[in-house]
Amino acid sequence: MNILVINGPNLNLLGLREPHIYGAETLSDVEAKLGALAADLGVRLSCFQSNHEGALVDKIQASRGTVDWIIINAGAYTHTSVAIRDALAGVGIPFVEVHISNVYAREDFRHHSYLSDKAAGVVAGLGTFGYEAAIQFAVRQGKR
Ligand code: DQA
């Protein structure tokens, strides 16, 4: 089973960026932790981050036929991107939407997601543990 973790804009700044909201771990720390979890669970994991909407769309499109589950934190594009929504719907790969922070306890513009109604599930506010929870869920669901 192949799982792809996608992080969108500004998540490369984890650890530096508003640590009171997003925590002190860097993206490398998080990806290493997720890699160890995947190894324990016996699944293949790859990670991708981009600040560019088109690069995220390209990555999702390229995943068709090779990836069984996508775990995506689209960052601010969650609240703006019809293109990422369409890419996820277009490839038909089941996905879990992750937010490190509790977006519902923040500004109103963060309460709407272009992805949630297409997601198998949504995790918000669990910190970076949310990625681990999403991976556990995907493994439990298996290939769809
Ligand atoms: C985020 C929440 C988004 O509103 C924000 O734009 C991000 C990160 C989160 O992980 O909590 O960049 O997706």
C-alpha cells in the first residue's frame, strides 16, 4: 500500500512559523516521524511539499494509479483552491484532509474548505499527530 503525504504553502516553515499555533517541530521532523510510523505499519510512504498550487495539482495528477491514499494539508489553498479540489476528485484517490490547528477556532475564512466534502475524513486541531491519525486511518481502511 502506498500513501502520499502532501503539504501545501508555508508548511515548509513549520517550526519557525507561528509556533504557538503550529508547534516547534520542523517539516523534516514530522516527515521523519511519519516515515517511522509507516515502516512500523508496513506501508510505503512518500512526502511532498510545495508552495505552488500548480505543482500540487501536478503531483496529485501524477499519483493516479500509483498511490492508494493521499493525506493532504493544503494550507491556505484549502480555503481557496477549486483546482486542488478538482485534481483530487479527478484522480479518484481517497484522501484525508489534515489541519494542524483547529481551523474552526480561528478566523471565519478558515472555516470553509474546498476539500472537506470530497474527503474520506477531516482532522483538525490535533497538532502534527493529525497526520499520524490520518495514516492509521488509511491503513485501517486499506486499498479502496
Ligand atoms: C493549516 C490551516 C490553514 O488555515 C492555514 O492557511 C495553514 C495551515 C493548518 O495546518 O492548521 O497554512 O492548514
